[in-house]
Amino acid sequence: MNRPERTSWKEIRKAIHGRLLNADYLPGDRLPRDEDWARELGCSRATVQRAMRDLAVSGAVERRRKGGTFVSVNPVTRATLDIPITRLEVEEKGALYGYQLVDRKMVLPPANVAARLGLSRARRLLRIEALHFADHRPYLFEDRWVCPQTVPDIADVDLETESANEWLVRNKPFSRADLRFYAIAADDRLGGLLDAEPGAALFVIERTTWIGDAPITTVTAVTAPGYQLLTQIQSATL
Amino acid sequence: MNRPERTSWKEIRKAIHGRLLNADYLPGDRLPRDEDWARELGCSRATVQRAMRDLAVSGAVERRRKGGTFVSVNPVTRATLDIPITRLEVEEKGALYGYQLVDRKMVLPPANVAARLGLSRARRLLRIEALHFADHRPYLFEDRWVCPQTVPDIADVDLETESANEWLVRNKPFSRADLRFYAIAADDRLGGLLDAEPGAALFVIERTTWIGDAPITTVTAVTAPGYQLLTQIQSATL
DNA sequence: TAGTGGTCTAGACCACCGG
DNA sequence: CGGTGGTCTAGACCACTAT
């Protein structure tokens, strides 16, 4: 600690975080100003600011102009999830990817789908049902609704060949997305599609996207039995 | 665009991201050096670096020293999940929180639990089973294993009153965590505990934490029927 | 080894918001 | 209004790694 020791913002973060873990400051407490940390730790204010921003992003502290920096009152476990294109997810596991379009038609959406997309009036949407396979076994069933008003060029895509999942992710960036994760029991149809016992517990990822205020698509991705979504957290305290 | 317009790193990010969305650069392409962007966009290199870091964190580009900056080849949907303390999650919904310890004992863990924690030798662990309630209805069942070697002071906690969940999150920071999300079908016991039909599909959050290399705890949090985990993404393209 | 991103500094000004 | 965090700049040096 005597040697300046090639200070870096990670060391500064570690030093400050250490004080928090050591309970030098308790949840709700106000921390010293950045400038004071800078003097005490022997670095510039910008470096403290870099460390503090990281602590704020990770949820350890909250910062308010004029108010100052406070130790977070309600700790949360903050994780980052990556949801890849399904084909890449399958291939990443070393499995052979397969894809099959089940159905595709223009139809009026049910109320819950219209609500998800925030559609005030009932318009016909493009509904796509498709199956993704890993090593010839069902991997994920995709029940998708696309807004042709927002995505007119979906009409030019050969959905027999290219999955709507991949085409949309690659070609239609979104500005906002809602994600939901939950579990459902397989009904007879889902059981048949996913090769699961009727009643089997299935993990579901539901995703709805917008570009600006215009809804793009909403998809209910029902995974085959045994599917798990994984992630890891590396805390700043290394 | 003529006026420098109080440039900020968010505008720089937007400008660069715009070029990506406009397909000026395709996935895999190498982007200009930061310094060139700085000259072109009329800001300092540090500002470009701030914008680029944000694009890298959000997954839009990949940066390598000496190599340069590249448009990401495999787009992913990257979401941030906040998993709060269960009590706060319930209270956040405006419901009355309740808690009940179901069981607590020292016992040898089964192989899968030992594997999760990375324990090479079989040692007795503290197993805690507890129920969390929302408005007097079962909300979440917590099946937890704690390593007393790592967390000896768990012995002093009155687990009848305070949930292990809350005590650990508040008092035992971790340096690494594994998270899994999946679905299971309720067996008779879970059905009884969570007031669910046997066979009902239940959403499960499994979390294992370490401090350094020492395992702290692993918990299987089984949620009551209807539970959904939600999150939102706000893209940089605003 | 050279090119690129990553970081640090000192100083300045701005934006927000609590008192 | 004043204090605090947020950002920008110009320049310098460092760290990594592709060539």
C-alpha cells in the first residue's frame, strides 16, 4: 500500500469495494466525494469516477448529482444473459442444427398477443410457427407474431429455409425489448411437437421487440424438456 | 450535423451505431481506428473510446488491442436480470410477505449438490428448507445447502425468524456465482408446499455462489405456479 | 516490433438537484 | 444557489497481440 503500485481504476474499485465489504460504510450511508477518494487513494478524480461508475452499474452504490454517492440499500444479484440465435446456440453445443417451418399465415391475433405488442386496434398479423432441432431431436418451438406494418420485407423471406428468428435478429435491430421467463406444462400439441410427455414442464422465453414505438414481433419460445438457461457472475471483488 | 452540437459520447455512440445499422460495415468487418472516428466526428479519442466501450459491452462490436474493432459476427440479445431478496420482491408487488422455516439440519449432500459446489470430498452441509409467502399464499420454496466451513457464523442466525436468503445476501458477498433457470414438474411434496397441482409446471432459479475458491451456498428456488421473471432492454440506438 | 485499444492525468465546464 | 457527479479535452504512456 506504500508504493503507488501502478494504480488503476480496478484497484481503486477494489479498495472502495473493500471498505464496503468491511462495513466501514453501511447500506444507506453517504460515501465521501470522488475528490476526497482521489486524494486519499492517490489518483485522479477521473479514475475514482471510473471505479464508482462500475460499482454503480454492478449495483453496489447509487450516485446522485449534488446528493452524493450512497451504499445501496437493497442488494440484488445482477446477472447478464445472452440469448443467441437458436441455430448458433445449437451449433455451439456441437449438435447438428435443423429447422422446419410448421405453419405460416396472416391472422387476427388473440387479445393477449395484441396486448403484448401494445396494439390498440386489431390488425392481421403474420403468425409463424416453427421447430428448431438439435441432432434431429426437437429443441425449441417458436410461436411468433410479426407486424407486417413495421416489417414489410418479411414477405420476401423464404421462411421454409431461413428461420424468422435468425432473419429478424440479423436484419431488424430493436430499440426496446421485453423479456419474460416462465414455465408451462406441455399440452397435447406441444408434447407432440417437442417429443415430450403431455404435462411435462417446459421452460419458456417470451420476447417482444419494438423499433421506436412500432412493434416488430413477439415470440414465445418453448424449449424441449431438460433445457436450462445458464449464466455466470464475476463480482468486482476480484 | 453542421453544428458541433455539444457532442457527447452518447451521440458519438449513436452515430457509430447508425453506421452499423445502415450496413456501412457488415458483421466481421474491421472498423476504423478510434483516432479516425475522433477526427471524422470532431471529438477527442477518449470520447470515441467511451462510446466504443459501450458498444462493446452491449455486444455490437468486439475490440482487440492491435487487432482493432470489429462488427460482431453473432448478434445476441443481451439482457440484465436483477434478482432481489425474496422479501423485497414480494413487498415490491404490494403483497404481505411471510416466511416459514420448513427444516434445517446437518446432512451429507447428494452427489449432484456436491458437484454444483465443486466439493471433492463429502462433508456434512447445512441444509435449509424454507417457504416464502405473498399475502399468505406460497410464493417460493427455497431448498438450500450452506457450507459451514466457509460460513461458520450461519450457526448464530435464527433461521426461524430471518431467512437464509436475506442473511446471506446481506452478509456474505460472493466473488462468483452460477445461475440456472429451468422448469420442473411439481411432485407431491412440492405441490403440497406450494399449493400447486401435482404435475404443475414450476419455474426454478438455481444459484450457487463462491467467495474466492470457497463455496458458500447453493440454492434451488422453486417458484409457485404463475411466476414470471421479467426484464427489459433499452437499446443504445435511442 | 509496431499498431491498436486501454488507461491515467489535470483542468475545465456542464447538468442536475438538494437545501 | 451551490455542491456533487458527469463529461470533455489534449497529451502521455502502457499493455496486449497481430504481423
